[in-house]
Amino acid sequence: SGAKVVQAFSYRKKINIESFSRINRENLEINVQATKVVSSIGPTMSVIRALGIALILWYGGMLVSQGKLTIGTLVAFYGYVDMFFRPILMITMFYNTLQSTLAAAERVVDFLRWEKEEDYGSIDKMPEKGEIEYKNVVFGYDERIPVIKGVSFRVRPGERVAIVGPTGSGKTTLVNLLLRFYDPWEGQILIDGMDVREYKLDALRKSIAFVSQEPILFDGTVYENMTLANSSISKEEVIRMLEYLGLKEIIDKLPEGLDTKILEGGKNISMGQRQVISYIRALIVNPKILVLDEATSSLDLYTEEKLQKALEKISKGKTMIIIAHRLQTIINSDRIIVIHNGRIVEEGTHDELLEMKGLYARLYESQFAKITT
Ligand SMILES: Nc1ncnc2c1ncn2[C@@H]1O[C@H](COP(=O)(O)OP(=O)(O)OP(=O)(O)O)[C@@H](O)[C@H]1O
Ligand SMILES: [Mg+2]
């Protein structure tokens, strides 16, 4: 599975490079077009001006020679026409700059507004119980296309709920809303009875350990990446945590252990090691709520089992939402919520849901059963 990870990464990199050069090309073409238009405005205006002056001199000269116009009036008229054209020329020259400045200004305003709207809550402390409630939540990424179509459920403090459903059914989206990466169109999400929007963003995100299968890694050592949230945690403490979770040997496989430098995007860090990094991150903050978005790709059974055991230790006494793909994590949950097309369609324990012979039973037969064999 190591090779798979490498493949997945170089593939993604290729996609990135491809889309980057595509966007670059498009940008170039649009810029060339814009420059063509802008640079044609200046000369056109100059030609019109020159023609105007020629016309005045020709027609005015005729009138002067016929004695119908004095030289003084002609000169004055010429002066006025010139005074009229000069500012117009200036405007066309500045028009380009003005346009790009306005576009930039728009972005600045957008950014300022976004920053302000995002964080208006006032509750600064972490929730004590860790109770979660979704109330008629409706949300979509694109206007008028809802992805979550009225979802309500409650997770009691300390309960472990698994969310399952076909791909694209809205599971990750549900979690994104809890962490306020987006806000719902309608309905509410409550933590300990308070709307998530009432928490300060910083306090909210600190109160939820979000373990994604592919944690974001930053430049620096493995140790630094583990202790982002609290750099006062010593290396000895991290080692103790690793031993407690039974994960030390996974990190020991790295050439310099905790001091290993993470290369760009973490290409020298295995999937299992990434997982260890996010587990330690979660343990360091030690919040009441743990959210886990399991990736579909599986690790080798040995590592899988170690991580599973570590997770049991980390999740002790925590409210837990797992977007689950593995049968083991699903069966170990107190309750399973089945999502389909942005709605909850079934809810219950593994046995109850199998009994229903509905979507869960079908998913179980086609997916989960296969993954564990
Ligand atoms: N950032 C986004 N912008 C626009 N649409 C999105 C975005 N993220 C997800 N979607 C769309 O929302 C729908 C739900 O996606 P979501 O990621 O929540 O599914 P999921 O249940 O987590 O699927 P999977 O099991 O594959 O992870 C999909 O149709 C997806 O295309
Ligand atoms: Mg998902």
C-alpha cells in the first residue's frame, strides 16, 4: 500500500501541475486579449483627435480665407478642441489601470468582509459536556443546489456515532459544517446547547479534534508537526504519548524519528505515519469532541490494528463522530446513521440495520464486507 500512496501522490501532483499550467495559459490568453483592446483604444483616440484637428484647420482655413472667420477665433477653437481631447486621452490611458485596481479592491473588500463575518461569536471556552445536535440543517455549496437536505440528529456526551453512506451523499459536508468551514443555509448546529456560531472560531476548532485521514503537513520536523497546537509539549512527553498509544514503532521507522524533516507535502511520510501525527495532535489538544473522517484506502492489517487500538484509547470519554468505511469502526460504534442524498434514511445499531434489509444492508454486503476480507 506504500506504493499506492506514492502513486496517489505523484498522480495528484501531476493533476496540480496540469491544472496550474491550464489556468496559467487561460490567464495569458485573457491578458493578451485585454491588452489588445486597451492598446487599440489609445491610437484610435489619437487618430480621431488628429482627424478632428485636420478638419478644423481645413474648414476653418477656408472660412478665414473667405473672410468669414478671424484667425483669432480659429486659433481659440483649435485650443478648445485640444483641451477637450487631452483629458479623454488621459482617461483611456488610465482606464486599464483603473479596471485592475477596482478588481483588486473588490478582492480586498471581499476578504475583509469574510474575515469579519466568519468570527462573530463570543463564547471563548471549550464545551464541557461535548453534546452535539443538528437541527433541520440545510446546506449546499452552490446556490439553490442543496447537498444536505434537512438533517437532524443528536449525539449524547461520550457517545460514538458512525456516519455511513454512499460516496457523495454528504458525509464530509456534514462535518465541515460542524467545524464551520461553511455555515448552514437553514437550521442550526449546537454544541452543548449553543449554536456553533456563538463560539469564537478559535475556541470552536480547539474543542473538536478533527482527524482526517490525510492531515495537512507543514514544513518542519515530525515533532513540530505534532505539537502545532501547543509547542510547549516536550519531545519526552510526545514519546510518552506514543508509547501509551502503542504507536512509537511506526514513527521509529523514520530515519530520524521525531526529528525527521517533512519534505514538501509529506512525500517521505507514510499514510500510517500521517495518521499517527494526527492522533498525537488530537491527544495534545485533548478536546471533548473527536471527529474522524476515515479514508477509503486501507493500510496493512498490522498498522491498521495498532491505529485502531490507539484510537480506542484516544476516544475514551469523548463524543465521537466517525465517517466510517471500515466494518470494525462501524461495529464498535454505539449508533449508526445512514446518509443518502443529503438525508438520514436509516438509524440504529449494526444488527438492527441489517435486520431492516435497507440501504445499510446493501452497503454492508457490497462494501464493508469486502474491505475486511
Ligand atoms: N467544496 C465543494 N464545492 C462544491 N461541491 C462540493 C464540495 N465538496 C463536496 N461537494 C459536493 O457535495 C456533495 C457531497 O460531498 P461530500 O464530500 O460531503 O460527500 P461524502 O459523503 O463525504 O463522499 P465520500 O464518501 O466520497 O467522501 C457531492 O456531490 C460533492 O460533489
Ligand atoms: Mg467524504
